[in-house]
Amino acid sequence: MPIEISPSGQPFAASVTGIDLSRPVSSDLVQELRNAWLEHHVLAFPRQSMSDDDLERFTLLFGPFGDDPFIAPIPGRKHIIAVKRAADETAPIFAESWHTDWSFQETPPAGTCLYGITIPPEGGDTLFANQHLALEQMPGALRRKIEGRYAIHSARNAYAPSGFYGESDRAAGRSMDIRPSEDADATQRHPLIIRHPETGREALFGCAGYIIGIEDMDQAESWDLLTEIYRWQTRPQFQYRHKWQADMLLMWDNRSLLHMATGGYKGHDRLLHRTTIGSA
């Protein structure tokens, strides 16, 4: 029985049915899924009963495991982290700001897989913003400001001991096992406009948060430009809102998208397991 790929009806993303991800996937089907992933940027696989072994096996169909810094893996695994929140937790929602995963690395990951285990009855949507569309529809005056420029990425604002998820956050009793480190002060240089290595399509890469400055610009000038970019690249016309179900696997392309978490499920536990698809 062939798989069915159904577009979301929003600017991008699709759901995939007719496949059991607890079983091995043929090479032909992997190529079909990769083509759909590159076209739609987000693929949702509902009604999947997956173990951690299944999640790791699926991830490796699309590339090597990526490195997940600053968050400890779940016990007994090297490549799965738990995105979790207790019903009575009062710390800020994890990742409730626009970003692309680990853009501060020398070679940022190609994609992310996230499997829903305990899903609240309401809230907890994940938002995505298509950075191909944002660049293609960008006003010419703004594009001319960023052509050929490089951004400086760093995890310091998030994961340094003094950062948002630093020592004060740990003291607040967050349920996720985040490990702040001085390593977060490191920086990496990436172009503001990248070319997707598989499709050749241009996109904006990263946004304020993990980007702490722009090369060859003073701090005030770079912040003004980053703010202008941020306001454009996160506009509603570029967004997809994903609503979760238990036993749903989601995969997305970090080379094409920004994403962010949302709240709205106070009083409910939430648990998802996550793997990172490294760049080949």
C-alpha cells in the first residue's frame, strides 16, 4: 500500500500516512520521504507506536546523529533528549522563542525529529517559519542590507552559566536536564543567506537569539539590522502552526525553517523525545 502525503493547507508542511515506522523502511521509501521532506520542510507522521530504538533507527535513515550540547540525554541513550515539562512547573516554557536548532555549531544540524509521548489536551503547539519564503518575499532594500554579510552565532545568551537557561534557571526547578557551560561562549560565523545543500534554494539562516552580532558592524548597528530581519522573517504569512497528538512523529528541516515552542497547557505534563539529524 503506497504512503499518502497530504499538504497541511498552511504555507508548508504535510502529514504522512500509510507507513509503520516501528518496522524497517525500504531504501525506495526513504528516498520518497526525503523528497517530501525537502518539498514540505515539515513532515508529521500520526498514529505511530515507536520505541526509542525505532526513533533512533528512523533518524539514521536521513543522516548521522547530530551533537546535542547543553542538554543531557535520557538514561541509557546517547542521542535522545527529553523535551519535558511537569504539570506544576513554573519555569519559563523551554524554547519559546524563534530559533533554528544549534545554529551556533560549526556545522549546524540538517534536521530534527520529535516524538510525542505525553501530549496535553490543549496548548503546546509548535510554530515554524519558512525562511525560503521570507527571503523570496523580502523587500529589496532589506535584502541589499544583508547580501554577502555574515552573522556571529553563539549559545551564550541561552546556555552560559549566566544565560537564560543558566544557573538561576536550574535553581528554579526545571524538569529538563539542561547543563549550562562556559563552552556556550564560543562563536561561529555563518552567512545570513545560505543555499540549501540539497535543493539549491536560498534561505535566511538563523535569527536574533543565537545570533549575537553581524560581522564588520558595531553592536548598535547590527542589533538594528537583526531586529529588522527578525520582524520580517517571523511574519504570519511565513508560518505553519503544528498541533500535536500522542504517538506522532514530527521531522523538520533546520536549513529551511525557524521554529518555536508555545505554552497554554498549565496543569498538564508534557513529554516528547527528540533526536537530531546531523549534516552528512
